[in-house]
Amino acid sequence: MTVDFDIVKFLNTAGPIYLLVIITFALIYAIGRPKGRK
């Protein structure tokens, strides 16, 4: 049960951060792609 609680706590903590990283990476890729193509 302690392990499950740690996993849930980890997901609750890292979830938003992981999502934010994906969004940031997607924005950088979308913005940087046209410039890098030139």
C-alpha cells in the first residue's frame, strides 16, 4: 500500500510537469521547424 501511495503521489506531482514539458516541446518544435527549414 505504501508503494501504491508513492506511485499515486508521484503521478499527481509529475503529471502536470510531464504534460507541461510535452506542451513546451511541441511549441518549440512547431515554432522552430519553419525557421530550421530555411
